[in-house]
Amino acid sequence: MRTSTHANLGTSHRPFVLAALLALPLLLAWDASGADLPVTRLFATPAGFAWRNNWWLTTVLHDGTRMLSWVLALALALNVWWPLTPSLTRRERGWWLMATLAGAAVVPLVKQQSLTSCPWDLGEFGGLAHYVPHWLQLGPGGLSDGGGGRCFPSGHATSAFAFFSGAFALRRAHPVAARVWLWIVIAAGLLLGAVQLVRGAHYASHTLWSGWLCFSVNVVLARWVVVPAAPGAAAIEAAAP
């Protein structure tokens, strides 16, 4: 008999829900600490950021990884109709694509409401802007820092974090692969965030918030996934660490 795992999603994805909830106060604590500027100053001088135009950082780890993310998104689109992961249902494969696109979209939507400028725009690093905490710069009533804005959160880190969706989509059929996928995405997102930090394109918090937003979008969307349960899936889920 075919059953639905929809009723069990609150339980099966509970670790993800808890992770998102526990990460939120840590991110708020980082913001409250004011650590963004001291960390950024490690890579800057009054003349700017020495690594801003480094070829490896700009061409390979910025432009190259962005192109790679589009290739992966195209592969997920093809996977819906021509299965590259046949052990997943079409509904799961479709959800994987949808959740990836949703994760990729949420950060640009927030950026459009932000007046936060990039570190390389600050006056102490050779620009014209002055530092204002990003929470004071969101929305139509936000405070301007005198720069170009639209820099919070980190769009580039989303090239990795948007693929958190794989950890959710693979969890039923391939729980081990789902965990590996999760840690690869975290590592890739932090690497891309570090690239932008060194270049002066983003503060550390910008990357952390991008990761949290993308992950939380997947947590929310996972509540609406309905997939046929494989025989014994409940037992496998219960036994998984």
C-alpha cells in the first residue's frame, strides 16, 4: 500500500528545524558583538583591499563558481524529466529544483530592500560611505550610509547555499548522501563568503545570514513536500543517526 510521508515531515525534518532555530540567536549575537568591522579590517588598509582584483578570487572563485551554480541548477531542471537520480520520485526531484530556485531568490529579494553598502565603499577603506549596522538599513525607512547599498546579505555565497535543497530532497532515499551534501554546501558557502570577505565585497555577517535564509527557506518548504514512502522508509528514518 502506498502511503504519504507528508504527515511525518515535521518529525523527519525536526533536526533541520532545530538547527535553524538554534542558529538564529547565534547570528543575532554576532551582529550585536559588532565583530564585522574588526574582522574586515584584517584584510584592508586605508587604500582599500589588496585582494579585491586578485585573479583567482575574481575569475575562478567568483565568476567561475557562479557559472558552476547555473550548470548545477540546469542539471536539476533536467533531472525532473530525465532522471539523473531515479531513486527519487518526480515529486521529490521537482521539489529539489523548486527549493533551489527559492533559495536563490530569497537573498536578492532582501538585498533590494537594503541600503547597506559593501565594505570597500567605506571611507576608512578608500570609499565614501560610513558604517551603519545592516538592521538599521532595511526597508523604506532605513538609514543610508552614503554608499550604493544593496549589499546585504551576500549574493555570491548563495551560489552554494541555494543548494541546501539537496540535503532535504535526498534524505528519504539516501540519508548518508544527504548528510554529505549538507556539509559540502556549508563548506562551499563559507568558502565563497570568505572570498568576498577578503576582497572587501561583504562582511562576515552577510554570508552567515545568506546561509541562514537559504536554509530556512528549505525548512519551510519541506513542510509541503508530499512523496510516496518507500517500503521500510519509516524504519530507516528511525534508525538513522
